[in-house]
Amino acid sequence: MSLKSILPGRLGFGTAPLGNMFRAIPDEEARATVEAAWEQGIRYYDTAPFYGAGLAEERLGQVISAEPRDAYVLSTKVGRVVLDEPETDVPDFGEKGGLFEHGNPNKIVHEWTAEATERSIEGSLKRLGVDRLDIVWVHDIAQDFHGDAWLQKFEEARTGAFRVLSRLRDEGVIKAWGLGVNKTEPIELTLALDEPRPDGFLLAGRYTLLDHEHALQRLLPMAQEQNVDMVVGGPYSSGILAGGSHFEYQQAPPEIIERVGRLKALAGEHGISIKAAALQFSLAHPVAAGVIPGATRPSRIAEDIAALNEEIPAAFWRDLRASGLVSPAAPLPEGA
């Protein structure tokens, strides 16, 4: 089933920040943010056990579990099993070290086998307080977490998680499955397989105003040819395109700050917000089914909805193309 036929709208809610990413968020602030998303009509929610060792799932579930299950679409991820015991060592999160240091203290097992996949889903359902999932992503089988060993993790997932999720989809237990990663190569490898066949993928940070050329080279043409849809994660490139200071989950380097400055200046010339340009750019590719910016403050939800609906003149996109700030191959709104 295509993601475009499953998702209830083009704007969803990414819950990684609710796992206390970068900072410890008060419970009441997290709850108010999810409530704001619900009250303002957001009906697609994406989460993962990895986000704060189950904290994001718990916080999301406290709100949406009280709503009719057929009223929203829910996705989570497999590859990390949250244990009941506390973590006693410093977790190894590859390039993302320290990302969720303020999350739950539980130990996390990184495993993509069939048995771990089923355990992961069972744990997620319990934390979310729901009886079923709509979409399940195979999480982070990529270089940023595993370095040169990522192909071993991919093979573990191919013979484990991929087959379990394909069976669950075929049985009607879930509607769709795919990969949820920060790199293009694992998705390209999956699309090259004869089986199992994913329904789509969640690509975080690789189809944004700041980083999209690599995805346009191989991955997105492959996906388009196979009618496989994409959910765009991290459309603000970890926050730098939304007024923050992070890029790729770390403090933005000078060259990125300079590029963002040029983008903001161009947006200012046309009287538009850079958030609107970022969201609408990510959705302009034919493969894009939806976008899931994260938030930790209720006010951000209204900002995201306004950014999605903001009218951007075609002249902005033409000037953006002419400035060299986007790839010549990138589809732009209005056909610019």
C-alpha cells in the first residue's frame, strides 16, 4: 500500500524531541505540545523506542491513546529493544552520541533479528497504549550509527526485521513498512532487492534545503521508478532552518551558518519565512508523501501549519534556482 494512500495529510508530527533530545523537557510541556498537535488537526504521528529509551512513545501515548484509534495514523520503529533494567555503561550511539542523554535511564539493545523485531513492537504497543500500528520503520541500519559494520546490521535486518514486517503487512496487522534512516545507501540497497519489498521510507535530514543533492542522484529516481513513497524527516536540518543552532544534531559549522544566512536573505527579499520555504521544498518532490517536523513547544505546531500553507511567490523559487542554493535537479513548487 502506498504511503500517500495511508497518510491523512502532508504534515505530520515527529516525536524525537519528546525523548528529551538536546534538553530535558518538562512532562507538562511535552504533553501540551502533543495536545496542540491533536487540537490543530495533525493526524500522523511518528515515534521510536530509541527516542529517550521509550520516553517519546510514553509521552505520545499519554495523549493519543485516549483518542479513537481509527482517527489517526501511527508509525514507530524497530531495531532497538528497551529493557526494564537500567543502563550502567555509556551508550554508544555512533555519530549521535549524547543525543538522548536526558531520556529514560533504561538499557537499549540494538538488534534487528526477527525475535527482537517482535519484542520491539510489543514494547512499543505497551508504551503507546494502543492495540496496533499503521507503519513500522526499520531504524538506523546505516553508517552514522555503525560505521563500516553497517552492512552487517543491514543483513541482520534483511533476514530478520524485513521478513517479519513483510509478513505482518501481508496479514493486515500493519499497513506498511520501510526503512527509517539518516543515510540514502541502506534504502538504495533495499530497493535493489528482489524481496522483501518495502512500501516506503522515512529519510531524515537528507531531503532539505541544505542537503538534497545526494538523494537526488540515485535514491529518489529509484524510488520514483518503483512507486515507493518517502516521508521527509528533519526538514529543518536539526533546527538550523527554523531559527535554531543545530545542524546534523550538532552545532552548525560556519559554512552552514553562511548558507542559511543567504537563504534567509533571499526569503526576506520575497517577504516569506524560511520555515515555509524549507517545508514546501521538501514536499515538492513527487516521491514525498509527507513531512514530519519535530516540536517541543505548543506554539511550534501553529508555526508549522502556517509554514505549510504560506503562499510563496513563484519568483522566490526562480531566484532560489538562479542563486545556486538548490540543485538544478530538485523539483520546486509551482514548477519553477
